Amino acid sequence: MSISPAKADHHGSDDNKFQIYIQIAMLLAVLTGVEIVGIFLPFPTWVIVTALVVLSAVKFLYVIFFFMHLRWDKAFCTILFFIGLMLAGGTVWALLAIFGAKDSIPLTSISSATTVVANYLAV
Amino acid sequence: MSPPSSPIFRASNNPIMDATVKTNLIAKDDHAAPTRASVFWRPTSKTGLVSWLTTVDHKRIGFLYGIFALFFFLVGGAEALLIRLQLAVPNNDLLTAQQYNELFTMHGTTMIFLAVMPLSAAFFNFIMPLQIGARDVAFPRLNAFSLWTFVAGAIIINLGWFMKEGAPDAGWFGYAPLTSKTYSPDHSIDMWVMGLQLLGVASIAASLNFIVTIINMRAPGMTMMRLPVFTWMTLFTAFLIVLAFPAITIALVELMMDRLFHTNFFEVSNGGLPILWQHLFWVFGHPEVYILILPAMGIVSEILPTFSRKPLFGYPIVVFSGASIGFLGFAVWSHHMFTTGMGTVATAAFALATMAIAVPTGVKIFNWIGTLWGGHLQMRTPMMFALGFIWMFMMGGFSGIMHAAAPADAQQQDSYFVIAHFHYVLIGGSLFGLLAGIHYWFPLMFGRRVSEFWGKLSFWVVFVGFNATFFPMHFLGLNGMPRRTFTYDANLGWNTPNFLATIGAMILGVGIGIYFSVMIYTFFKGERIKKDPWDARTLEWSLPTPPPEYNFAVTPTVHARDAYWYEKHHKEEIAKEKAVHAKEDEAHGGIHMPFASIYPFVTSVGILVASIGIAVMDPGHKLVVALVGGVIMLAGIFLWAHEGNEGYHIRPDKEDLNS
Amino acid sequence: MSSTSATIDHHHDHTTTTGIPNKKLVMWAFLASDCMFFGCLIATHLIYRLHPPPGSPNPKDIFSIELTSFSTFILLMSSLMMALAVNAIQKGNIKSMRWSLLTTIFFGAIFLGCQVYEFQHFVHVYHLTITNSMLGTTFYTLTGTHGTHVAIGVFWLILMYVRSFQPKNTAADRGWFWRGLLHIAAICGAVLFSIFAVIGLTHTLQAGEGFTAFLGHDFGLVIGLVATLGLSMFLARPRGQVAFDQANAIDVESMGLYWHFVDIVWIVIFTAVYLLEYL
């Protein structure tokens, strides 16, 4: 099998990779630090939640595209993984939506009978 | 060519021995696989029990899946007949309520997990690699592991029949809190849980193998859009399995933790929500029914073109519909839960999604009709089953669409209407497709053709019996007869349909009996045929019947969809290519074959022992047995990893090279 | 053609239709499946956090954000070391790969240690058990399943590390495997001795005494440390050619994919289980 030199260069030189990995690790550490500090900051809940989700997603994507090499691999690997990821995400979202609905609130966590009836009628 | 030595049974005038020796499934080429000087024992015999326990050949593994599946199909059928006998007349006392509960639970579990799924797996294993021009699957030992773990799961699930606790009795869907320790204190449910977990492991491992095989081991020129539709459906089914089984794995883990360690997943007194079980189960359960039907749809998509003497109508649309059905199948699970009070929004959303999924299914049916239209139809037995599939599956689809309307479902839920629906799609759909496939590919696998008369007779008796059994159930359901009840009173208007259904079940039993007898007879004494008896279109038919161990003497180059049809009509071009490739293979030293291995079997044995420890043993002995099993399993995995994946080389038979 | 090529292209396998190595493809398919697995488990936990029954323990009172942040950081660093190990073996640098694997194992073990400590703490100090509340059930099951995945990974890493010492001629050196296990045991011993030695030294210094006093108190620990370090280095000295080179990079790479996946699952768990509770 002949290897064209062009192919090897395609994903950056090897020393470059080493540097990239170190830099990303530092970035991940910094992002984690930001998350931890952020939860104690006096912003509205929805702002913090969005920020946490975004930061976690960024860390997630850096690990899969760089550490797990998807950036340099054939696109099919990415597609394959994202099928599973999207399906899992969609299922989690749907389950939370169903269980979060008014009709699904367990009676034990509602304080009074009048609340139960009011919820039922407010459909 | 030397005759194969030592068949499974010792030499005698035993006709079984004779047939297994002559079927050539066991050993066509007695090329001695060279032993390697190494620490590891390389099984080299081609016949005998050990050769079956250590085989990594996808064709043998497929055959074993088929044998086990057909055996358990008969077991499940016997369970069904007992159910029907009990319900033949009102207030019957043939069975107690407890026995009845065990029977309908095991009938469902057996038919779904131990009959239809492994029968589909038999075809995935045997046929798919041949259709893509490969010599085996990507990971042959993992393939063997899947088979033996399936057997282990089948054993665990059925152990209860032989023990005082009896078989599992909480339905094939095991709703919480009925399956909790409080309401099911003995080990029958533990065995159900562990058995299903093992079956899940087996299915996922096999499906990972099939995905990699189809994506990565196609012959040159076999682009994705030239794949036979059966291979496409194998791919989609494999995706469904790897993505859906984790949900039931988690549900079963949570149930097992409740039962063994007193956690609170479904324990109401501590905040548990039993409805969560239903959700997790059906997140798996709905894709599962598409896992059951897609292979049959794939088989039908092969049979119709062959016996219409036309290519499949609308190939890209049929493929795309298969993908859509698979994908949408994950979005509809709560249509099994319309009556659980999820709220208007959730109910409406799932009803809409369920109606949507009928569209790609309908599209497929139109494409099958388009394939038949204007074709030169040959009404052979496989074609009869395939046509029966189209019609019967449609009827099942109609009752399914009726369920999709949530208000109507409020009456139909838990009634015999549901039983009618799913038996129409499962028997009229899946089973007809699989029975068609057995007839269709029998000549390829065993080199013998099934008699047309007896094949068609078995079809008609099955067809009549099946409809007689399940058509009345639509009316029983609409008239309010509930599922899963062991008897009924005489004054509810249900007597006649129930009696008719039982008669139908007897006829169906006779039909299946004829079918099986014909198959067994043909296996031993059927008319021998040479290659390609149906003048078919796909690559598996380019092989001798039965295929040699190495599949293709020369890896084919694919030029078009319906690759073998192209080969038959461009003989010179193909002959030239073959000569070139044959020379290349010679230069490599021949065809590379994987060594057989005992370690997948050992690993599965370890898993079986560990599962018995967890599910069957009493608390005093659980840990010890589980640990022993764990050690055996780890030893199996360790030695499997260390023996490496070398192989040996063989040369194809001269006659294969020139055919 | 089995001609030996000067360099192996680690990103293109010419024997497969797509060019993706089979082992890599199967691992990605498995990880897609594992997404659904953890998705359902995470969903269970979050569902039960939507409407906790009255009297449920409050995670905010129980969780220690410092400990969890530390273990998150450790796991991220282990991910880095894993990537470096794969990078090293792809260049044929076995020594570097072995060091990176060892560090990965080390960090993975620290993560597990933190988790064990966390569980102990929650059970004994906050009386949160897997049976006495919904929070306990879902929390321990979810993080415990993740921890099991980490443990399997550590086990696999150790075996891969030992495998990298397999000599080309196993017939002549049959004891290599047990020697490898002994080498690992010696490393574990060295780590434990050094931990206790550092603790001992800290206590001595805090008590105002000097280094000589430390040696007097904990001489045994120092001897143990030196002995185990010496033994581990002795057992790992080069003995001739090993049957481990660039061709094995694919196995290290697939293992790396598994290890990174365990890390990204933790990223999700850290956010969804721990951080969200603080809002």
C-alpha cells in the first residue's frame, strides 16, 4: 500500500497534535472552573442554566471532535455517533416533557386536594 | 474431494447421519486447517459437536440460530394452543389462572425473543454476507458469542418451567409494580429479567457486527444504493436494536435493583413511579416491533422481484421508507399508553406521530404492488407467502391505524382487538415473511428444493387457520372481551367467536405441522438442485448450493443493482474480471479464513452461570455462583483477546473457480 | 498484499470499504448505543428530581461541589493523557505511550477513589443510602453505573499496559505476563507508599519537627517506597523486542474512544446532576 505524503499532512503534523491536545485540556479546565464559579453568581436562574448547558456542550464537542478525533476522521463516524446522541437527547427531552406536564405531577408532591382539583380543571 | 469424516452421530445405518454427511453444510472442502505451534488450542475439526461449538462461520451460526428459533417457535406454539384450548368454551377449567398467566407470558416472550428475532438473525447471518460479496462478518468470534449468549438467555427464561416457582407470569411486558418483589416474591421474574438481559447483550453484539459488516465489508462496486433490500433492512434492524435495547436494559436494571437491593425506582411508598417502567419499556418496545417486521419486509422485497421477473419498483423509495419507519419508530412509544392519563398534549402528539408512521409503510406496499404490476408472475410457494404477507400485513395495518386514534383506542386498549391487530402484523406479517424466506433460500442453504405441492398446501392450511383464529378476535375486542383473562362467563356474547378461534388455532397448528414436516423431509430426502433454481437477481445465488466454506471463490465485482442479474447477462465481462482477481488471490497465498475458537462459547457459559447465580440462587449462594460465573466469563474474554485473530489460507475448489 | 509499509496510515484502512478501520467503526456504533443507555438512566434521575416527594433530602445540602469539581478536573486530565497515549503509539513511541497510559490509569484511579470517598461520606455523614430515598436510589445508580464504566476502563487500560510488554518471542519468555502483573502491583505499592509517606511528612512538618524526625517515624514507608519503585523499574527494564508497535495503535485508539466517552458522559452528569441543583 502506498501512502501519499499529502494524506499524512492532511490532519496536521504530529507535533501540532500534541500541542492541540494540551491546549484543549487547558481550555476544558478553564471552562469547568467558569461553570463552578458561575453557579454562585447573582444572575437569574435561566441565564445560569443556559450558560451551563452551553459550556457543557462546548466541552463535550471539544472532546469528541479533538480527543476522539472526529474532526480528522471520515464523516460517517460523526454521523453514526450523532444518530445515537440525538436519539438519546430527544428521548430524554420527551420523557421530561411528559413527566413535567401538569397531568403527571404525583399526588404525593401536591400539598392539598384543592390544588389537585384546580390543576385537573385547568386543563 | 475426500468425504467428510465423523458426522455428529457415530457411524451407523442411521439416516440422520447419512443426511448430515451428504448435505455438505458441514464440510464441502476438507482442507485441513493447519495448526499453529502456540499456547492456544486451535479447533480444526470440521465435523462433530466440537466443530459446532467452536464455529465462527456465519453460515453455520445462521443455521444454529434457525434451529433454535424453530424449536422455540414450536414451544411458543404449544403454549398458544393451550391458551386457545382453555378459552374454547366459557368457564373452562383446563388451566388454572396461574398457569394461564405463565402461558400467555411465555408465549409472548418466546415468540418475540426466541422465535421471530433469532429466525431473522438466522437470515441476517447466512444471507447478508453473501448478498454483499463478503466472506464472513466483520467479527466472526463476536458472532459466535452472540449465538451462545442467545442460547444462554433462552435457557434462563425457560428454567422456571422446571422449577417450583414456575415460569414468569407477569406478561411479556412485565409492568411494575406487578413485577416488584412485593407482588412477585419468587424467582420467576428474576429469571425473566436476567434472561432478557442476556438476550439484549446477544442482540446488541450481533447488530454491532452486522452494521460494521454492511458498511465496511462490501465487495468492490457494491455501493450502498446497489445493496439488496434485504441487506438494507438488516442494517436498519441492526440500528434499531443497538439504539432501542439500551432502554429495556436500563428498565430491567432498575427493576432488578428494586428486587435485589430494595431501591425505590418503582416503589410507590418512597416516591417511585411505576409509570416510568411503562415508558422505558415501550421506548424499547415500539422499535422492537419494527425490529420484528423489517426483516420480513426485506425478504418480501427480494422474493417479489424474483418471482415477478422484474426489478423492485421504486428501490430508493423502498429503502428510504425503511429508514423512515425505523426513525419514526422511536417517536411513537406512548401509543401503548394512551389510557394512562398522560395528558392531552402528550396523547395528541403520539397519536399524530403514530398516524405519520403509516405513511412510509403504505409507500412500501404501493411499491410492492408496483413490482408485481406487469410482471410475469410465477406462483411458487415463496411467492404465495409473500403475497399473503402483503394482504395480511395490510389488514394488521388497518387495525393499527384504528388504534392510532386515541379516543377509539380507549375502548380497544387491553381488549382482544389489540391481539387481533398484532397477530395480523406478526403472523400475517413477520411470520409469513420468514416462512417465505425459508422456502426461498432453502435450496441455497441445503441444495434441495421443497416440493411445490406440499409447500403450497402448508401455505393454504396456515393461511386459513391463521385467519380463522384471529379474524373473530377483532369482533371479540370491539365487543369488550379483555386480554389476559383466563376465562369468561357464558352470557357475554363471546362464546362463538372464541370457539371459532380455537378451531382456527387447531387448523393453524396442523398447517405449521405440515410446513415443518415438509421441511424436515426435504432436508433429508428432497430433490437435489444445482445453482440458482429460481433464476434470481442477487449475489447469494451466484454460489454453489450449499455454498462452500469460503463463500466466493473469487470476490465479485459489482456493476449494478441486482448484481447477479447483471453477471448473468454480461458473462464474458464477468469471466474476465474473475480470472484477474483469481490470479491476485493466488498471489496472496489463497483465501484467508479465520480460525475457529472455543472462547466465545466459554464466555457465554460464564455469563450463563453468573446469571443463574443472580436470578436463581437463594441469597446464601447468589454471590458465590455469580462470582464463579464472572471468573469463567473473564477467563473466556481474556483468552479470546490473547489468542489473536490470525487465520489460515485455503485455495478454492477448481469447480468453484470455473463456475 | 501484505507488504510492510514504511509508515502505517492510521486514518485510512485500505482493507475496508469506507477506509474506517473495523474496530473503530464498531466502537463508535457501540458508543451511539451507550448514549441511549446513559440517556435513559439520566432521564430517570431527572424525572425523579422534577417533583420530589415531601421530606426528600436536598442535594444542595449533601453534595460537595469542591470534591466533585476536583474529580471532574481529574477525569478531564485523564482524557488528555489518553489522547497523548494514542498519539504516541501512532508514532511508534512505546515508552511515551506507556507513561501516558500509566498516568491515565493513575488519574482514573483517583477519580474512582474520590467517588468511593464521596459515597462513603454521603452514607455515613448525611445518611443518604440507595434504599432510604428516591434521591439516593437514582443518584447512586447513575453515578455508580458511570463509575463502573470507569472501573472497566481502568481494568482495560491496565491490561493494555501489560500487553505492551509482550515479547516477540513468547516461547522464550513465558513468564512475561505474570511479570507484567507484578510490575503493576509494584507501581500500586509505590503509589500507596508515597501517599502515606507524604501524609506522614506533612504531619511531621506540621508538628514543627524536621525531615530527620520524619525519617525516624516513618522509615518503613520510605523503605517500602524505594523498594517498590526499584522493583517496578527492574521489572520493566527492556528485555528485547516487544510485540507491540504502530500496528497495535488501532486497539489503543478504540480503547481511547471508550475512555473519552466515559469522560463526556461525566461532563453531562456533572452538569445535570450536580451543577443544576445549585440553582
